[in-house]
Amino acid sequence: MSGSGIGNIWNHGWKELSGSENWKDLLEPLDSDLRRYLIHYGAMIEPVGDAFINDSASKNVGMPRYARRNLFENTGLVKGNPFKYEVTKYFYATSELAIWKESDWIGYVAVATDEGKVALGRRDIMVVWRGTVRPLEWADDLIFLFVNAPLIFGQNSDPLVHEGWYFMYTTTTDKDDGKSPRDEIREEVARLVELYKDEEVSITVIGHSLGSSMATLNAVDLAANPININKDILVTAFLYASPKVGDENFKNAFSNQKNLRALRISDLNDPIPKLPPFGWKEGETVESSKLYADVGVGLEIESKKSYYLKPKGLSYHDLMLYMHGIDLYQTSKGNFERIGDFDLPKVNKYQDALNDKYGIPIEWSNIKDRVMVQLPNGNYILDVHEN
């Protein structure tokens, strides 16, 4: 995250930026405050992927690399970042296809510190979900079957949701006393809401790819089934590269929650937000299929228009390209320039995306090996020599 402009007093109130008015007049063109807001929340997803142990040879595969207190420091979210949070909970999920109930770290709950509260304008409780990493998660993503969601909408309810993601959200794991991600998150959010009941509080749920699908279920659950006294607390979901999660009835049930808002950020050249196309309930035939539907308000970007990038061979599903795309603006000459709220070297963090002339190593997410050094303002530079 760049230090450029971050931390200035917002021109808009935090409620407006969190969608209280459904981002009216903030999207076309993209408002500068909302741009910084979206880059801030997108950056909070990075630690779950960066600190996830995905080496199958490790006895700790599927676990977080760092303790909660060290997560942000070790993943580059402290320097130059006024939006300070404390991680209060890790949570885990299991795949529907896991024979032995294999459980993997999939996200965290955090709360704004006193310093962060000043910068954000309120005490923000944040729930963060990562994207797909493990093989069984990829398999779950491809289950297009619908199921009802009784734990969210009650028995015999009409909304239908993606079977694999509902299973991951509601199924107990072999971690944390055998609770489900839903139980873990609701208990922790309830604790934090009670702890800060005398303050102005928000709940922000964010995710990328699979994580945005889980965040969609999580956000509507928190709104439809209020915790403690939070029925009037604004619940906002920022969904990056989100697949569709449910049918038209789910879309309507989502929209009917008065304290719930969602902003879906999708890249025009990313195929994932267009999926799944349709589904049907187990035991039914394809002829009875129903379309999946989008929820919330949409913001479409197109990072491909950036002249900073290589013209071919890129994955436009990459969270870093999403952040870069959010950071672009169109000049009077029709070119797409950077505002500078997102650090350019991070575009190469996971793939070979930047033009070679910028001299940034490719796939440098392992910072110690790739000699990318973080400056005090949070930006990264290539520093290959230590004096």
C-alpha cells in the first residue's frame, strides 16, 4: 500500500464509503476516497494468502505461518499504513470432498485499534476470507449444485445457494473445538460488538475469489441473524473477483436486509465473476436448473487497459491486478494512468505482469529470496545490495 494520500481526512463519511447510500455518485467516475478505501480493504486479504503454508511436504500444511500478533508485520501491512488493526481470531474451513475432514486456515477476524479507529472514523470489525489454494477447494468451487440455507434463512426457506460453499461455511472442522467457520466468526464478532458497545461500530466482510463467495454468505448471515445488539450495525461486503453464490431468491433475500451492503468489484477480462452459470438441486435434473444471480452493486474495472502491463498472457483474476485496475484513471487523452494509491511493484507479486522496463522481479512474494525491500512508507523497491 502506498503512503500517497492514505490517511487524509475523507471527503465523504465512512458510512457513505461503506455503502449506506449504495455508493450513489461514487462509482462513475470512481471517487478518490472510495478508491483508497477499496485498495485498503483489498490489501487486508493479502496476508491470508502470503502466510498460508501450502507446501504439501510440511507437517504444518494448511496452517498459518505466523501467529496472530505478527501477521501484519510479517506480510507488509504495518509500514506506511495508518489503518491499524489487531487480529483477534483465526478461523478454518473444511471441504465437502475431504475424506478425513481436512481443515485449512481460510481467514481471520480483526478489529481497528485506537489509532486505526481515528483513521477509519469508527471502530471497524473486519472479517477476511482468502481465495482458493488447496486442491479440494478447487474441486468444491466446481460443484454447481444448489442447496437451501436453513442456518441463514431458516427451515423451508426459498433462497438457494452453492452447495460447496455453504458446506464450507457451516461444517464443523477438526480445529478450534470442532466449530464451523460460521460459529467461530459469529462468536468472535459477538464478543467484539459487546466489547465496543459504547462506540460507533461497523462490520466489514471482505474476500477474493472463493473468499468473496464465503464473504457473501457470511455478510448476509450477520445481517439476517443479528448478533447481540448489532441489528442496526452496518454490515458491508467488499467482494473482489466474486463468483455468483445463489439464485434469484437468494439475491432478493440479500437485498431485503436493510443494514447490509455489498460492492462487487470485477475485471472485464476475468471469467470467474461470470461463474457459475446455472445449477440445480441434488436429485433433480438439468431441465430444472436455475440461473445464479449477482448480489449487491457492481463496479467493473479493466486492468488490461493499463500500459504498465504486458499485453498478453496475464491472469486477470490476480488480486494485485484488481488493485492496479482500481488505481487507474482515464486521462483527457484516453490513456489510463495510475493515481498512485497502489504500489506499482506489487503488480508483479504473484505473476510476470509488469513491462520489463520497470525492472521489478517476477513473482517476488517470497521477499527474503527476491530482495524486494519495503520502505517506511509501505512501498517496495528492488534492493540487491546491502552496504
